[in-house]
Amino acid sequence: MEKITKNLQLLLLTIILVSTVIAVGIEIKAMIFNQSVTLADLLLLFLYLEVLAMVRVFWDQQSISITLPLLIAITALSRFIILQGKEMDPSGLVYEAVAIVLISSAIVILRLRHSDKLGIKPKKIKR
């Protein structure tokens, strides 16, 4: 069963990796065709970069810390706000801004939890 799971993970990681590389190529082709690079394009490329980093980390460690998906979420929300901001009433962006603040706070809390700066010692696991 464990071998099947490992092989399935390998297959899915390969699909994600290949799909992300194809998406990057398509985005770069679109930027060349349009002869312009917008902030939304750059944020989308950054999202692809973060997905590739997440695949690499999972490949190396067989686990993903919560930080990478949170960074992807912040970037995706930022891109969404930029794309929707032209069409929306500015007061409608409050929910997105609150979401970014909450996600950012979660990252800070998680980083501090694993830091010595708070003087919190990690709990030892009893075996």
C-alpha cells in the first residue's frame, strides 16, 4: 500500500510539475504576443514559481509546511485584487484586504512559534 501511495505521489507531482512548466510557457508566450508585461502577469509567474518550489520541497521532504501554501494564497489574493480592482468599487476590496491580513498574521504567528525570539521552547515528544 505504501509503494502505491509513493508512486501515486510521484505521478501527481510529475503532472503538477509538467503542467506548471507548460503554464509558464503559455504565459510568457502571451506576454511576448501582447508585447506588454503587467503586474498581474508578474504575480502569476510568481505563483507558478511558488508552486514549483512547493513541488521541490515536497519531493525533498515528503511533506509541506503551511508557509508555502499561505504565500501562494497571499499572492493569488493580491493578483485577484489587482485584476478585480479596476472593475470593483474600492469598498468591495475590504474583504480581500482582511483575508490578506489574516493570512499574513498566520504566517507571522507560525514563524514566531518556531523561533527562539518568544522564549517558547518546543514540546518534547514522549516515546
